[in-house]
Amino acid sequence: MKVIKFGGSSAADDIQIAKIKNIVESDKNRRYVVVSAPGRRFEQDSKITDILYSCFSSREQNIPYEQLFQVICDRFYAMEMNLGISINMKDDLADIKEKFQKGASLDYMASRGEFLSAKMIAAYIGYDLVDAADIIKFDKKGRLLEEETAEAIKDKLKNHERAVIPGFYGSRPDGSIKTFPRGGSDITGALVAGAMQADVYENWTDVSGFMVADPRIIKDPKPISTISYMELRELSYMGASVLHEEAIYPARVANIPINIRNTNEPDNPGTMITAEPCGEAGDRIVTGIAGSRDFVVIGINKNHLATERGFVRKLAGILEDNDVSLEHMPSGIDTLSVVMSKKNVNGKLDDIMNEFEQQLKPDTMEIFEDMALIATVGCGMSFTPGVSARLFTALADAGVNIRMIDQGSSEMNIIVGVSNKDFEKSIKAIYKAFIE
């Protein structure tokens, strides 16, 4: 049994929805379908959810919003007509507008794109409609109730052989609507897949899975056919445009493979995310390369640092007091580097340096700004001799000066720090050394 989720680009108009029907009907195991609100049809277009947010903002500022709301109505009317279905869309939209005029919440308004999308798609493909408000449960503070949600999903869907479910939202105990963060339809899909113990969770979007490197840097990078959850975590942490951890967690816990597919290329197998690592050595050493610019590194030197008790605890406490996350902390016998995001440190660097000086009493400190971090990730790396030498040689041959090196205990990633100006050059060199 498969649970499948379609993103906003897949539900953008009647042409895309027709593709959804073909995909669903091509495999009888695709029984539960989670859908997003209609997304952009073209580059200058607006997502339905964005227009709903704008309507709410206009209402709060006493600005007329009728024209904005009419744009939403027109899009849904057009899809209903072009798909040849009759689902009283006019009555639904009139009801939404009435509740909005009476002060409906932001979460309620933002969720209506998904609700109307699901109702329309369910009618078009001949599946039952199951409202997410009946199965996705939050407490009164807006925190997801995982066990209650899993039970509600199982209890509700046992009465529906095939169903379409709107993503992105659920309900509090009082019945009010609560939304997930943006992109929450992925979370809904994973929750349904986990609760129903699906064999596969298919996530259909507008890309054919993941690439080894950013296509904005590497021309036509090779696709990744399979990737483990661990490798995915490493790449997503380093800035790769992959699914957010919250979006895969329920499926990962239930050990359900996730297949990333392209609605516009349904024959492309995409990328399979599995719990199992890729195995020893094999034919793939590096799975992916990802990185981010704009980090700040504070290099601390202190004699006998390694034997000083409480040093790291005090350092972490200073960062916590300043609400700054510690990204990495490579260390030596008498040296330690503190790696932080420049965005998080902005305006706080002088305070942090002063507190380091007073509490840690280092011999010297040095600041390295405009640093980029690049992660080379692959579970095959830990079984292959000479990976580090190959990576460092590639960067040296490209004229890149490595400012920092960090490797996780799993040995499935090597992170290097380079100057921002060498960011793209470094990724190209690593890709050439391991992939080409």
C-alpha cells in the first residue's frame, strides 16, 4: 500500500490535476492521497496560500480584500469547470468568505486552499474526501499530538478504502484549525504513511528527486537514485534543498521508504530515501555535496586547553546566553574553533568576544569572517581508503586554501571551511574528483 503526496505545483491547475489522476490510476496500491493548495502556474503567478495570507493581512489592516479573494474564487471556478466536475465550489467559497468576515483565524484562512484542493481532486479521481481536521490532532497550545494523531488516522481511514486528505493543517481539542509551518503538507503525508504502515510514501513534486550537487553550480549534476536518512540529514543540514526533517520524521520512525518523484516526468524513478545505509564501499563513495556561505569562525588558543575542565561548558553557555547556535567545533590540543552562522551572530560578535575574553581567558583569539562550509557526504566514505587525500588534493589543485576541516564520528562526511569567494570553485573541484 502506498501513501502519496502531491505538492502545490502538482495541483496548480486542471492540466496538472489530470496528471495526478493518471498517476493515481496507474498503480492500484496508491490508496491515500495527500494534497497541497494550488501553487504557481507560471513564474509570475501567486500561490493560493499566499493570496489567502494577503487577504488576512488586508483584513487586519482594514484594507479592502474583495479583489484578492475574487482571484481565489476565479481560479477554483475555472478548475472545477475545466475538470468537468460539480462540487458546489461556489457555496464553499461563499461560506469561507462569510466566516472570514466574521473574524476567522489566520490558520483557518490559510488552510482553505488545501481543503478546496482536496475536495476538488477527490471528486475528479473518484476517491473519498477525509478532512485533515478529523485526523491530525494538536493540543490547545498548538503542539502536535503524535499518538492521538496516529490513532485518529487509523480509526478514520479503516472506513475508507481510498481517500484524498488535505495537507498542512489539523485541529485543536476545541475544533479550531491549526496549521503546520509552511511546507506542512509533507508532514501530513508522512504522518498518514507512518500511521497506516505504508510500504512506500511517494512525495510528488516538480523535480525528479535529488541531485548530487546544486544544479545552479554544477551543470546537469548526476541524480541520486537512493539515499539513506542519515545522508539526507547531513546534506539538508548543510543547506541542500531537500525535505525538512519534520517532513520525513514520521515516516523515518516507522521505517518507511520515501520516494521523491516528478509529477511532470512520472516514468522517472526519482530518489528513494531508505533507512538502510548504502553498504560497504560498493560503487558509490560520495552520495552528495552541499554547502552554505556566510559563517563566522572564532579561533581560540589557550595553553593546556584540553585539560581544562568546564571550558566547553562555559563556552556553550556564553553562546546560549546570546541566543547563538554552535554549528561546529573542531579542536586540537591547545586550540578550538567556534563556527557560527553569520546571520545568527549579526550584532552580537563584540559581546561574544568580550565574554570569551573574560570567562575563558584565552591566550589569543582570532576571527575569520566570510567563511563557507562544504560537506562531502556518503556512507561509502567510511569504508574507502584515501578519501580525504583525494578531496584535499582536488581542492589544492583548484587553488583553494582550506581554512578548517571537520569530520563526524560516523566518518560519512567531511566538512571543509573555505573562503566565500572559493565556494563554487570548491564544489566544482570536489564534484570533478569524485563524481565525474
